[in-house]
Amino acid sequence: MSSEQRVQIVRDDGGRDALAGRCFSSYEAAYDELERYYADLCCSDDREYYRIVPLTSSS
């Protein structure tokens, strides 16, 4: 994956929230955002899980 390819954060359960659906100009920027999100959480079983996926040209 090119470091300049746009990416999106998606929730593993397919849900939408303030973080899911956000687009970033690079994987690193999305990763930094997820890192901030998870740093604010304690070891909670109620947290959501996210992935960073590349955006295709048709997205």
C-alpha cells in the first residue's frame, strides 16, 4: 500500500460512530488517531474494535 493512498477507519462490527467512516490521507495518520482513541480507554470489554482499510477509487 502506498503511504499516500487514502484510507478509512471502519468498525469491525460494521457500525458507525464519530471515528468509523473517517478518511485520512495516509495509513500513519489513521493509525495515530486510533492510537489516541485506544490510549483513552482502560482494559474494557465494551470497547469497539477498528480496522484501517484502503479506499478504492470508486469509494
